[in-house]
Amino acid sequence: MRTFSTLLVAAVSALLIGTGCKHDTPPTAPPSASPAPGPDGKGTPPAPKPAPAPSASAATPKRIKVAHVLISFQGAGVPGVSRSKAEAEKLGADVFDRAKKGEDFDALMKMSDDRPPSPGKYGLAVDAASKKEPSDWLRSQMVPAFGNVGFTLQVGEIGLAPYDPTTSPFGWHIIKRLE
């Protein structure tokens, strides 16, 4: 018999999987309020830009494997998260920068991820025929920005899916393509 915590983890995981909506354009960063003065007095640096859309000549893979960190905020639908949206955006930019500089991605996942206990690594396939492992997810089962960024990355590359209420409603996803 399943325990309450097992059912809770399953329910929260299902919630985090996304809406199943297809959206094939890359996400854009949401407009932000006036930047707060930074150490230089000129404002905080702009948020990192999401990965670019693939060029027409680049072949989109049928399946990828990614690792990712979710940085969420209170009210975004992830239980137990109390940071503000501004704090989440700043932390997301920090984790993204650290990952881009080569910091151990597994350590960043363990330290920063807001999802319930899960491996943080997923196979993602464009259709059922492309699934390689039973645990693979269909791209359409994830929030749109997740696949939009993940499928544009080269193996080993790191990208950012910024918060967007439609394409990335749970917060900022820092994604590393593994395969």
C-alpha cells in the first residue's frame, strides 16, 4: 500500500510535469520592473537570455537527456517555496552563471532545486516512437519552455528557461543537456 508521502510526491511531481500544451517558439524573458541599484549604482545586470532557437540547418534531435534545476517562488505552484519572485530570479541567474562557469551541475541540483526529491534528470522525446527508456517523458508532457530550451542545446551545453506564466509557470529552469 502506498504511503501518504509517496502519494504526495507523485501528485507534486505530476503537477511539475506541466500542462501538456505545445508551444514551439522560444520563451522570452518577462518584462521586469526598474532595476534596483547594484554595487555600481547603475542597476543590477540583466537576466541571462534563454538559449537561441535552432537554426534552420540544425537538425532537431528526436530524443535528449537533460539534468535541470528548478528555481521557483511563492505562488508559482511549487509547495514549500517561500522566496519572492525577485529573489528567485536573482538565484536563478546566479545558479545559471555558476553552471556556465563549470561548477558541478549535480551539486547545484542538490543545493538549489525546488522540486520534491527526484533525480532531476530526464529523457525527453518528441514522440512515443522516439522514447528510449520507459522513464522518458514526451516533450508535450513538460512545460513548453523546458523542451524549447532543452532541444536547442548541444550535449554538455547549459541553457536557461526563464519564468513565463505560460511557458514556464513554475519558475526558472537551468537545463544541462546530457545526451
